[in-house]
Amino acid sequence: NEDANVIKSYSDVGVDQFKYGLELDNSIKADQEGHLEGD
């Protein structure tokens, strides 16, 4: 069982939002984002 290596990653985090993601060399990709809602 070999560990996967990160091919690409990014993150952009602000006061009221975030976005990040990564891609591994074993064909796994993940992206997440969100934002603050409310008054």
C-alpha cells in the first residue's frame, strides 16, 4: 500500500468565504468551498 502524492493543491481563504482543493496522483480530486451567511 503506497501513499498518494499531491499533484496540485490550492486554497483561498477570506473573512467570509473559503475555497480549497487538491488532486492526488491516484486519480482522487477534492474541491470544497463555502461562505458565511447571515446579518
